Amino acid sequence: MFQFPDKAQAGYVRSFTRRLRHRMTPLTISALLALVAQAIGVQHVDADQPARPNIIFILADDTGWPDLACYGHAFHETPVLDELARQGMKFSNFYATPVCSSTRSTIQTGQYSARTGITDFIPGHWRPFEQLVVPPIDHHLQDGVRTPGDVLQSAGYVTAHFGKWHLGNDAAHQPDQHGYQITERQLGRPFREWRTSNRPGPKKIDFLTDAALWFIEQHAKQPFFLTVSHHAVHIPVEGNESTIAKYEQKDKPAIGVNHPIYAAMTEDLDTSIGRILEKLEADGLADKTVVVFASDNGGLQTIYTGVGEVVSTNIPLRDEKGTLYEGGIRVPLIVRWPGVVKPGSVHHELATTADLLPTFCEIAKTSLPDQPIDGASLVGLLRDERASLQREAIYFHYPHYHHSTPAGAVRMGDWKLIEFFADGRLELYNLANDLSEKHNQAEARPKLAAALRQRLADWRIAVNARMPTVNPQADPSRASEWWSRRTNQPLDIEAMRKRYDSKRAKAARKQ
């Protein structure tokens, strides 16, 4: 493997190989890159050097902060992730954005979503008669931005991305055009012949895990960066019948939703992660591989329309996905790095998904890409649970209608301010003693609220955040209507409910 010392050389080779990629196998591309690298005299890297560990990044979809047993859930069983936390570090104050595409943009760029221009899920929806007209969003990553796939590939890693991308729909904006050499589009016949089962499993869990196992087997002798981006535990909820039966028969705690199929899907996801960890052990790679687990946003309670099955709760956190309350943005993060991370450690430092790209770069001992970076490497925290990022605050921008109304937020130390854009309402919480955000202290502490509001306004200017505007077509009698951005027509609420109901809910509806 090799690395490019010059950006122009790297850009030329990437552009050239992208034009050929649909006609060539990943191994052919690697051979071509090696020949080009030799011709232009770039520096070769020893693929087996122990100082450059493999990295496996596992991203769940809609897994809430309290959904895992190691984060306190009393009904869900997640023995694999619990053990991963015992072997590594668990973060208690790790944040995403309220929805998937915006969080994924932060992971791929190291930037806040307000800077990436992807502040909502793609393509989003809208409420044409509400008080505010929400700002437009970009429908794919901005041209020229470099992802962890780009940067680590240039550093000599072989890169792969399997699963949900949600950062562009056309072929020109898929992960294989953003530095990830092997994706589902490149798996082809060798993988199909290697795979012993044709069953994708609930939410394609088995298929994505098989792709990961095949990739590890093929690239065990060179440093690799693998992202497994699951569709679970997003609705509609699905699970293996045997796992569902287990939770149907299990005694339920007195509090919480404790949905048997949601619980089964959570455990099925956990089991699939266990298969990847077992593969690392079997191939002698466990001590050479950093494993990172996170979620793209807080847990979902029910569809944003308010009509449909309730599948989970984020108790003790307030609210859910699509809001700037803790239930919408605080998510689990677990990192295992043998020989570096103290087993069973917990870090309470404020961290965000924008920190992941800088973290991956430092683990791989390579430089940050030449673009604005809002995140900070977490490697110092991973090495020392007493370390700090010396970060004053973290920021959130969600100027859209979803499970809540357009708003922004800032967390500084224990204090968190939410500003609602429609009426300027402020909510101020001390999360150290009010984790559930029940006691708004904005009126009791007006100077602090005003200072945090100003800090939030200054930050929006710095990142060029897009803001909503007053809607001249506002109509309170129709404000609750949801419209599709794909069809520019009102959503069929009942059809959505039927689409997202679980088998359990559909059976109950027939009775």
C-alpha cells in the first residue's frame, strides 16, 4: 500500500480510477494504484506496521442512548456491546444531530451539520402552512470535501463502507465516490460465492455482517478501515422469530415501552456485532483493531406524524429523535482499543460525531484533510479517562419541523440552552441535576440564558448556518399538514402508519 505526499497527485489518481471503477474489480484497482504510485515516486507504507491499527466503525440507526443494557436498559439484552464496553471505554456525553443524514454528514466531514449544509434527513419533508419556511438543505456531500475513506485510503488503508449512506441518491454521490474502495456495489461474484446463505436477515443485518466478515478475510494482511452502517433499529421494527418469541415471554419492567420486536431487533444487532468480534479473534486481529460503536441519532418513540405504533422510549432522557432535547441527540459511543484504552473506563467529556473523522485520522497517524474541521480527536481521551478536550461548548442546529419545531441549542459544561426560532422561546437546563430536562431555568437565570443565546448566534454566523424565514403563506388552520418533498403533495398519514407498523401492530389492528 502507499500514501500520496501531494494533493494534486492524489486527486488525479482518484479522478482517473473513478472513471474506471465500474469496469474493474477492487483488486484490479489496487494493482493499478500501486503501478501509478510507483510511476510517480510516492512513498510506500509497510502495511503490517503495528502502530497503525485496523479500524472498524459500526453505526446503528436510531439506537437511543438508553437502549443498550450497559447504558441502563432493563429489558433489552445486549451482551456483546456490554462486553465491548467492559473491554473498552464508554462515553456518557456523546452527541449526534437529531436525524440521520445530518449526523452522517458530520461523520464524513468532521464538521457541524450547519457547515455541511445537510441539517435534515435527505430529502426531508415540509409543512407549507407553518409559521416558518425552513431553509433548503444540500442533498449530497459538498464537492471537494474529503471523508475518512479518502484520507485513510491515501494513508495506505484499504477502505470499505457497507450499509446505509443517506448522503446522496445518485451514482455520483455514493460512498465509492468518496474514498471507500469497496461497497455493496463492488462485492460481486466472489462475495456471493463465499457467502453460504442468501438470507439478508432482519433489516439486512446478516447481509451487512457477512459483507464485513468477507472484507476482513480478504484484507487481513493490510491495514483496513471498515464502516458497517446498519439499517437497524429504524422502523418498521423487525427481528428473528426466535428472538421475538424470547421477548414476548420475558417479564417486562414496570416502566418503559419494552416493545418485544424492538428489543429483539436490538439483540439481533448485538449478536451480529459479536460475529465480527469473533472473526477478529479467529484471524488474530483483535489486538490490532480499534472497534467503535455509535448511533446516528436518539431513539424513536413513534412516527413524526404522531400517528402509529410507539416502539421505544428514551427514559430518563426527554423526548426523541427529531428534537434537540437529550432524547434526540445524546447517543451511545463505545470504543475498544487493546493496549490503549483502559478496560471498563467511562469518559464524561462532551463529544460529538464531528469528532470521529479527526479521531480516525490520529489513530491512523495521518494528517487532517485540508477543509474546515469543527471536531477534535478523541485519542487523548481514549488514552486517559481524566483528559479533557479543553472545549468550551458544543452546538446544534435543527431549523426544521419534525418531532419538534425549528430550533438551535448549545451545551456549555452542565448547562444547555435551546432556542426555538418561531417565537424566540428559550429553555435552559442544568443537566448535572436535571437530566430529564424538566425544570426550565431561563427566567431564573436570565444573564446566563442571554449569554448562551449570544454564543449560539455568534456560532451560527461563524459556520454560515442557514436560518428559517417568516412564512407569508402561514395558515394556522392548516399548519399541521405534512407534505412530501419528493411529490410536492400532502403525505398520506394512514398509509405511512400501515407502512411502519410492525407485524404485531398489524395483527392487533385486524382483531
